[in-house]
Amino acid sequence: MTEPAAPDGVDNPQLALQRVLETLGQRFPDVDRTELEERVHATYNRLAAEATVDSHLVAVTEKQVTEDLRRTGETVHVRSEAEPSDSADL
């Protein structure tokens, strides 16, 4: 996941956080979407409040939320090569 970077970080952090939510939603399909949104935004806001440099806040947010979910026992869904892809239906 890459977003255009501005001198002060990501140009559109909300778009980048939306992509993080989509990624985490795929990795943790058993976690309620609202809970994911709350975790992602709370983590991002906490990190942003303490950061002196914000160019990696979105990536750090994704990593932190992933670690928190794993620590609480959530199962990570990893797509295997045996699973059909969405494009196979086209």
C-alpha cells in the first residue's frame, strides 16, 4: 500500500486508512468492521498526537492494530494459492 507523500506525510491519510481497513478486514474477517474502524482510527489518532514525523503513521497504525488483534487471539486469515481469486469469475 503506497499513497502519494507530501512533505508532511501522506497526502490523504483518510484514504490510506480506508485501505488499511480493507486490508485488515480481509486478514481478520471475524472481527466486526466497526471494531476495526474504531481500532484503526484510535491507534492512528494516538500515534499522530505523539508523532514528530508523520510520514509512516499509516503503516505503523496497520502494524500496531495487527499486533493488537493477534495479541487478543484473533485469527489471521491468509489467502492460500489454492483459493480461487476474485478475477477467476470474470
